[in-house]
Amino acid sequence: MRIARFTTGEDPQYGVVAGDLDEHGQLDDDAVIISLAGDPLYVGIKLLEEQHKLADVRLLAPVLPRSKVVGIGRNYAAHAAEMGSDVPAEPLMFLKPNTSVVGPGDPILYPPQSSNVHYEGELAVVIGRICRDVPVEKATDVIHGYTIANDVTARDLQKGDVQFTRAKGFDSFCPLGPWIETDLDPDDFNKGRRVQTYLNGDVVQDGSTADMIFDIPSLIAHVSSVMTLLPGDVILTGTPEGVGPMEVGDEVEISIEGLGSLANKVASR
């Protein structure tokens, strides 16, 4: 099931997206969105009779984290190597504020404090219920679904500050979307789902979730051993190799096999 958050020009709503994805992660022209009676994280899936053509609505970030976005650094060996870093012995965590989240088509705002802002295409996991100290074997019980993320990073600030808060925390530095896919399992990603990032139409990242060092259940267990996770919290699972700079006017599109695609343009702040 694909759960989206959208607007027709009025207050945001939630809905279920119906339609077939093509090989590029795009839905067919007949795709529709069926309205839901509230946020499914809190009221469950309650379909209404109202529906819209997907082409007639604007998709928003599919979830607004109530408390946090947890990033995982260097979770692909090839990315660690390109950054000149070792593979971590345990998941490397950092936080992005929920104010960094934007949706499909929203601009990524290039801050004046940086001159080297990078894209990082990633699989994101959305947490479905409050949890702490989740065992690996119980991790699927707390997953609401999966979406696509761009872990935008001011690389020069990251290097200068050493820690990641400023470099990854600017408003608009966490595009999410286009929807949350609930009918997948962590094993689907262990077997491998292709992750591709396009910069102005050119492929710049082309990896597989099978290459993650720490799989999704391990990440949930690790993060929840440190902090309580709340419904709507998001875990970013790391990026494949091929990260690089974006400039004002560029368009970045991230596609994950079976999930769809997320596109955003870069604009001046």
C-alpha cells in the first residue's frame, strides 16, 4: 500500500495511491489517490469515498516526523572509501531536525554559509509506533513503511565542524517522498533494491540496498537502544557511493526500485 500526504490547494490530507509503477518509478496516467480519514499512523487505514487523479494534486512530504530524523553515516563500504573513512564498527548515528523535511518538488535551499552542498540518495524507514530497546527479530513490528530521502549535506561545514548538526540540519535538507510503501519487508532490501540518483538527468549514484553494512533490523535495534522512537520518526539508512555537489538550478532525482522517485530542484536561500 502506498500512503501519501497531499493537497488539492486546501488543508493537507492523507490518501492511498493506486496505480502501476513503470521501470523509472513513475506511475501511469490513470493513477488516483483515495482519501483517508486522518493520519493512518494514529487512526489506521479508513478509506473515504473521495478520490482524485494523482495528476490533479500536489504531493507533500509523506510524513512529518514528530520528533526526529535519525541519519546513519557510512553504511555502504564504497561510500566510506570515497570519503576517505573506515567502515564503522557499529552504526554511526546523527540527527537531522524535523524542520529539515520537505516534500517532492519542494526546493532544496542552498545556504549562504556553504559553497559545497551534496546530494545523498537514501532509503528511509518510517517508524510506526513508540518503541525502545527493540530486538532485531522484532524490528518489523515497529516499521510503518519505507520512502525515499535525500540526506542533503553541506560538505565543507561537515568537515570544518567535525560533527554533523549544522552540515545536515538546514531547512530543506531532508526531502522525503513521494509516498510511504507499507507492503515491503526488510528482506526485500537485503536481497537488493536498486538505488539511483540523477543530477540533471545523468546517473551519479547507482547502488543496491544489498550492500548496506548494517541491515534495517540491526539499525532499528541499535537506534532504539539509545533513544525512544516515536510514530513518524524516520531512519535514513545511508547512501551508496557517488555523492557529489549540487548547484543552484540543478535538479536531483532519486529512484529506488519498487518505491518510486523523488525529485527536487536546488534554489538560493
